[in-house]
Amino acid sequence: MGNHTQVSEFILLGLSEQPLHRQIFFGLSFGLYLIGCMGNLLTILAIVRDPHLHSPMYFLLSNLSLLDICFTSTTIPKMLVNHMCENTTISFSACLAQMYFFIAFGAADSILLSAMAYDCYLAICCPLHYVTIMSILWCASLVLIPWISANLVSMVHTILMIHLSFCTNRIPHFFCDLNALIKLSCSDTQVNEMLVLVLGGSVVLIPFVYIMASYTPIAVAVWKLPSAQGRWKAFSTCGSHLCVVSLFYGTIIGVYFNPASTQTTQKDMAATVMYTMVTPMLNPFIYSLRNRDLKGALGRLLRRNHFAKPL
């Protein structure tokens, strides 16, 4: 089993140890986090306040926005505070809590994206049966299933992590990443590594394959549209969705399903930044601002708040 060392706290080494690079990363991280939170929060408020948007598609979208806010908030605020206070330590219990919520929100995000692809498939390929299939109960299930299954997966990883001993307390990352913690352990981590692949496959690979497969009949249905302008608009929207989805899943797969990766590298760090900061910031722009109904609701929300301010 090796040398059993129970650490009381970890040291997060961050994105870079160079002072200039740390300043740049701080500005970029703060900007991406602020834009992402504001965009997702406005999306949720617009959907809640507008009765015309109380439909399954927007219900799923509002939950995606909520998950994106929670997902980024598990890591970015702590990293920003560490930089400002120049204190990079995190207690063992806080580290496990951060890892738990990061996995839970990330996995729920992944599964919910596949639910949104299913909703899109039904709306385009089976429009006559859409209202019947997407009942209130089924719509609620599509949201509850990601939350419940993601928390179960996260619970398994966290319980196993508690029983590991560590050779060092220096984490070469900006948060308590599952892979980074496993690589620091002196214990036998075969079970942990196997479950990263097995459970990770269930919440990452399967949803990704399903999303890519569901867009094939959607593309065929769009191609049959009589209007060339309508086809171009639909392909543009679907292409944007697929680009963000590919960026999100591609970077996660590169980090957690790469057997050649034995230590946290700069490439892994860059990929992590993509799925923890960039894609949550892009989601409200891709899914919301390209939607005419939601853009109208956002405009009405902002105008209402502007006129109400003097009161």
C-alpha cells in the first residue's frame, strides 16, 4: 500500500507559477466567469418571467443554465480568491467537497445535454407526437435523472477518495481534480482508475455518442426543408450546437480518457479551462441569443427592469 500519509490540507499550484501569467489568467478567468454567470442568469430569468417560454425545451435550457452557473462556481471563485489573497491552500474536507460538486454538476451537465438533444430530435423529426411524448412527468424525469445519477457517480468517487493516502499535498492544478488527486496517491488506485473509465463512460461517452447520433436524423430532416434560407439557418444553429458540444466533450475525453496521461500537463490544464470556463460561457450565447423567442424575452426583461429603475 505504500507510505500512508493523511494530509490535512492541499496546496493548489494553479494554472501557472509565473507571476505575469498568473495575472493574465486571473483577468481571463474573472471575465469568463462573470460573462458566463450573467448570461446564464439572464437566460433563467427570461424563461421564468415569460409565460410564452414555459415549454419543455426552455425548461431544459433553464436547467442547463443553472447547472453551468453551479459548475463554474465550484472552482473559479476559489481560484480567484486564492490569487487575490495569495493563499493557495485548501483543507482536505473542502478539497473533497469541491471535487464532489465538480463531478456532480459536470456529470449532470453532460447527461442533460443528451436530454436536450433528445428534445430537439422529437421536435424536428416527430413533431406530431412531441406534445404527447414530452409530458410534464417525462420532462421532469429528463431533469431529475441527470441530477440523481450524477450525484451517485460523484458519491462513489468521493467515498473511494477518502480511503486513499497521499505522497504529497501539492496539487498541480487550480482545483481539486479527480485525476490530479489519484495521481498524488501512494495507495493502490486501480479501482479508482477503473471507475473513472467505467462511470465516466456512462456519463460522458454514452451521452456524447447519443448526441452525435441524434443529429444525423435531424440533419436529414433539415436537408428536406423546401426553403434554402431555412436550411441554412437550421444548419447554422445545429452547427453551433455541435461545435460547443464537441468542445465540451472532446476536452473532457482528452483529459480523463487518455491512457498515456500519467501526470497533469499544460495540455490537460488548457483542456480543463475549455470545459470549465469557456463552454459554460458560450452556452447562453449559442442556445439563447440564436433563438428569436428567447432574444425577445431577454429584451422585454431588460426593458422592464430599465423602466422600473426610477421607481
